[in-house]
Amino acid sequence: MATLNPLEQKARSSFIKGVLITAIIGIAIIAFLAYQLYTMQQSEKERLAAQKTVLVLNQDVTSGELLTSDMFTTMKVDAETVPSTAVDAYSDLQSNFYMDEKGNQIVTYYSEEQQKSVQYIKLADLSDSTKETISEIQVDEYGNYYYMTGTTSEGSVENGKTIYYVTGTTKNTLTMQNAPFVAKFDLDKNTVVTTGMISAYDQLPTDDLREQEVSAVVLPTDLSDNDVVDIRLRMPDGKDYLVISKKTVTIPTVGDTKSSSTMSIDLKESEILTLSCATVEAYEMSGSMLYAVKYTDPGVQEKATTTYIPSVETLQLVNSDNNIVKTARDALVAYYNNNRFIRNSIDNQINSSTADERSAQVQTGTSTETSTLSTQRQEYVQAMQ
């Protein structure tokens, strides 16, 4: 084997060193790029995991329009780019998507005849998968939804199904599995829907809705803003009646301190009169208590049915009060007429004491309530100065 001269040995050594250095640099670059790729993949996974599903309108919606599933598309977005109320709206609407108590889906189609979008109920026909029967959802003079059943007429073909429109004469009340949601105001196509844009139909603001400050009700110790409560009346004999059902609470702030004895809730005129009646009667009956109880999970718990019957005097006032919508008035009167035995029980308890005793107790209770509200108002005004 020939021996390399010093120059050749030096050249060979330099070549080997160059190869090794190049290999090391190459490995380092590959490792760096692999790390960068891994980091990017992890960041992308985290970004996708942090995405939230929101609902986006695929058509224009008018104020008060019943919202149905076909009006929306879903979109995945970064949670930081949309308000949390958009995510809440998705959750609320998904849990109330859009069917009656029998499981019939509610949809919205554009009516060429009426030149507007119209809500329909899809009446299932399991005998023919190529046929779809729909009936227009309508509103009667009392604001109640209904639809007709009976004969049908053939309409258009959509997605391989022939649409049949009901032209019958049998009226059916539309009862939803949950309270349907409606738009509070006009909404444009491609709008990301938030909770401030929608409202459950049974919670829509009405002309007689007012924020009522309540101080005659015993509050739960841990009551906080946005808690949901029922107001109940416990009688001296142990009977317990539900006066006002499922109301969201606001705790007034006096200076930097939340009130410990007062809450604010939104009430309709009929509810204001009913609560006023219950408050006076709680004062009249020694040993009675008007108190609030919290819902443990108001998002999934249904609104409880009231059981308290106001006095006949309150009922007469309800009948003569033009501020009360006809639907609420009729419902309250019908409930009174069907449950007079409850009212008789309350009256018997009230009449167990003399008129003078009842009057004195009402005066004492009202004075305490007025003093509480007056003191809080004074503290509030002072804090604002």
C-alpha cells in the first residue's frame, strides 16, 4: 500500500473533517426542522382543540321570527375571536332544536306565494321516504302557535322528495319540546349568533315587562347575580305555594357592597300584581314566609308551574288592567276558576286572625319594607356623589 505524502495526508484529513462537519451541520438542521415541525404540529393541535363551534345564519332573519335548524350553518372558530355568548348561543339552540313534543322538526322555507320565509312543521310519513308533508305554522289572536292537518296538495320536489302542503281544516296547537327561540331583532345573513340576539319565546320582552325591586322576600344566603329562583309562600299551617316561577336575579349594588336583603327581577304586570297580593297576605298571616329558592341547574331544568292563587280582589284588578296582555289575563282567570279550593284554603288561613290584627301586621311589614328600600336608596345616592 502506497504511503501518502504529508500534503496528501493533510488534504485527506481536511476532506474527512469537512464531511464530518457537513454531516453534523446537516443533522443539526434536520433536528431543528423536525423540532420546528413538531412544535407547529403541537400548536396546531392546541389551536384546533381550543376552537369552539358557533352558529352562523345562512339567511336573513326578521325580528320575532321562530328560529329553525335549517337557518344555520356551524363554524369552528378560535375561542378568542368570538364572544363566549356565541358559544352559549350554540349550546342553547342545540338543546332546543326545533321540534314539537312529538319529535316533528320545524323548518323554514321561502314561500313564492307569500314572497317571504315561512315556518312549517314537517309531519312524518314513515310509509313513503320520497314524500314530505309540511304544514304552515301560524299564530292566532292570542299569540299561540298552531298548524293545520287534513288534506294535502302536491308542491315542489326538493332533495329527491316531493313536498306536500297541508290544506286541511283541523287546528292543532303547536307544543314544543322546549320553548322555541326567536330573534330579538332583524339579523343579516352570515351573522354569528350570540345569546343577546335570541330569546326563548316564553321569555320575550313584552310591553308590560318591568324590573321590580323586591325586598319582602327572604333570600338564600348564597344568592348571586344571574342566579335563577322561584318565589314561594309558606303558610303557617305548612302549606307551601309557588308564587313566581323561574326568574333571573340581579343583586343591587349599594356603593361597593351588594345588597343582602333586596333583589331585582323582571316581572310582567300580572306577575307584579300576583306578587303584591302574596306579599300583603304574607304580612297578614303571622308565621308565614315569602321566600326565594334557587334552581340547581336552570339551563336544563324546566320552569315550575305556579300554584299560588291571588285574591279575588287582585283578580278583579287583573281583569280591569289594560296593561296586562289578554293571553296572561285569560290564563290567570282560568287558573283561578279551576283551582278555587286553593284560594279558599288561603282565605281560611288569613281569616283565622281578626281584621285589626291583619291590618297591624300589614302596616308593620310595609313599614319595614319601605324603610329597607329607602335606606338602600339613600346609600346609593350618597355613593354616586
